[in-house]
Amino acid sequence: MRAILAENGGILRDVNSPTIQSSDDVLVAIKAAAVCRTDLYALDGTIPVPSQRIIGHEATGRITAVGTEAKQWRPGDRVALNPYLGDAGFLGLEADGAFADEIVIAASQLLKLPDEVSYPIGTFIEPVAAGMAILDENIGIPRADSILVYGDGRIAALTGALLRDGGYSDVEISLNPNRSVDAVIETAGVSGDYSAVIKALRPGGKLVLKSRDPAEIELPLLDLVKKEIRVVGAYLGNFAKAVEFVHRHANYLSSLVDMSWRIENFQQAFRAARESEDKKVVFRLNDDF
Ligand SMILES: [Zn+2]
């Protein structure tokens, strides 16, 4: 089968197709796989991965075979992948991922893709689940709070949509904040200037760190302390709720995706993903069945 390996900043190879190893494994023919920042970091070495690792983790597909204990699934089922593998790490980094024609994965890592959600739109389930962490009670932003989503492009837009859907009405998306807010959701990673963010927070306000940039960001400590800013990280929300959100907002999400890519054109695809985060770059695979 075809697969994109991390080697040399990304290379397309013919590799052996995976086979079911354990009784609760499932074989999935990948139908759509989206490029995310994590993949680009794995390709440029910012996140170290073995050179022969198949990368990619935001994916949907159709089941083609199931192990004897994977009784909840059948061949033909439409699924999305949950790439958080617990002790085994993260799909496409610590285990072979989804930029490939096929993948073998534990049955418990699959989510049913609703019939009305296309394969390319289903690739939003993982980033939506990640984004939904900001709605969690332990993040603790009251619904009446004013919120600045610090960032631009697709990820900031999606974060804003998640907040509005979650019951927040005073939400602004900007890289140049010019008012004082109760909470800031950071989605910009190292490209941000955090003195502007701290300035935009009211005294006692909350800074929610959301991007998973492996590099370090500079925070103006004195301003943080003087204003008694609370800093909290938001990692992962609920996958079932993410499926439901993607189902309800499939139309909106289709405006954030470029689903025209073939795996053969992976170099141009990665370049496009690096150049602009406006639209999610999605590979289409196994269109033939
Ligand atoms: Zn991702």
C-alpha cells in the first residue's frame, strides 16, 4: 500500500499492508486524512519521530476486516479514528498513522461516523474534540464572560464556533486585540506576541493555552503577576460530543476544508498547509469503493 513516511521531510513509499494482529484489531481502508500542525512538526523534525513512521492522525475510513473480539464493528462500517492511544502514545507519532491506504487499529479507537457526515468533513472530529477542552468545567470560564480567541485562520475560527455553540455570546477572534476581556483562548502558538494578550486581559482574567506548539513561548511574567492572571492548559474534550458537533455543523465545516488533494501530490499539499491555515488540507484515498 501507499504511505507517507516521516523520512527526509516526508516521502511516499510502497510498504507492506498492515494485518490484524490482535483479536480486537480492526482493519480500516482510509478514505480521508487531514494535515494538521502536528504532522508538519513531525515532518520538519520539531517533533522527533522515527524516519520510517507513517504519519497522519486526523482520519476517517471504512472497515474492511475485524478481529474476532471486535464484535461492535462490521466490515463496511464508516468510522473516524481517535488518535489518542493512551500508553501507546499518539497515532502518527508513536505508532504508524493514517497517511496510508490502510491502517490496523484497536476497535476501541474507532468512532462511528454518522451517515450524513462525509469522510473529509469527518476528519474534523479529532481537532474538534481537542478544541472542546476549552468548554470543560475545570477550565472554568463562566458563560457570560467576554472572550478573545487569539489567532487567525481556520483554527481560531473553529475555536470561536465551538465557544458560540457552547453558549458563549461575547466572543471576538483577533490577533490585534483592542479591548479588555475576561478570558483569552490562545490558538496562535509561538507566532504570537503575548504581551498584547496579557494587555488584553482584565486584572484577574484567565489565559487558556490551547495550541500544542512544541516550542516555547515567552510570557511577560511581571505583567502576569501584577494583573494576577490565571493560566490554564486545555488539552482534550469529549469525542462523542465532537462527533455530534461535526454532525450538526457539517455545512459550516465544509467552508474550512480543501478536500481536493491526492496522496501523490503530498509535497504540494504539505506546502499548502504550511503557507496558509485558512483551509484544512485533506487527502482523499480509496475513492474506488
Ligand atoms: Zn491534529
